[in-house]
Amino acid sequence: MARYGFIHDKLDIKFLILYLMARVAAPVDFAMLTDLAMCDAGVDYFEFAEAVSEMVETGHLVLEGDRYAITGKGRRDGAACESSLPYSVKRRCGAALAKVNSALRRDAQVRASITPHPSGSGFLADLALDDENGGLFTLSLFCPTQEQAGRVCAGFKARPERIYNEVLEALLAQDEDG
């Protein structure tokens, strides 16, 4: 079957993967890597999946949990061969990476976790929002159940800026009497 696009074989796919992984802001899961790599009509899913597996075996990528990251060897080899990728593929990669990196950076700035309360009578929802200079907002809330703590964490992760602004507004508000 004839292939369309600029990617023609597994080696091209490996070059593409190294190019993407060298530019992604944080480790990504297989689904996100797949979405990024499917920027060219010539990328075959099965060859792509095989290439990722082979690159882990050869030490170009490392699998940490369910996320892939590039290694020093992968960066070095990727830099040496990135000129073989066509400009149009690099341009489409750049557009996709801009969106993904923005989301990855935002996710890295928002943390929410659940820990058992030291008394054993409930759970703590530990929430944090960072900016480029470090900790911006940290809050630990007692929740009687783990389910409620999970809902608190999910709500915070969905809209951390809004929660931060509303807490700040409440703390800075002047009393009607004062």
C-alpha cells in the first residue's frame, strides 16, 4: 500500500519520536505520544508502537510508570538526525507541542493529594499551586471521608486559579464594620 506524507518507514518514525520527545515539557503517556506522532499521514500506528518499544529497549527512551521520557542517548542521537525530518513535519509538531507543553506545564504547577489524618479520623486534602518562582498557594483541608477528599482534590485541579483568587479575595475583604 502506498504511503502518503513525509514519514515513510520505521526509521523515520524513530526520528520523529526523538524529535518530539526532545521538545516535550515533561514525560508523556503512550496515548499522548501517539497523538503527537500522528502529525503526518505516513505514520503507521503499528510501526509507531513497535518503534517506541524498540527505543525503550535500546535506551533512547525510558518508561517511568506509564510515562515515557527521553534519555541522554536519545537526545544525542535525536539531535544528530533531526535535520532529516521535513520542515512541514517539524512545523506541525511544533503546533501540537505548543498545546501539549502548555497543558503539561500547567499540570506540573497544580498538585493535589490525599493523606490520612494523623488522628486516623479522616483525610487531608493537600492542595498546592505553584508559579515559576515556587510555592504560590498551599492549603490542607480536613475531610471526614476519602471520597470527599477526592472530590476536593478534583475540584481544585479543575479550577485552581479561581479557588486561589476567591480565597485571596475573602482574606483581603474589609469587614462592613471596619
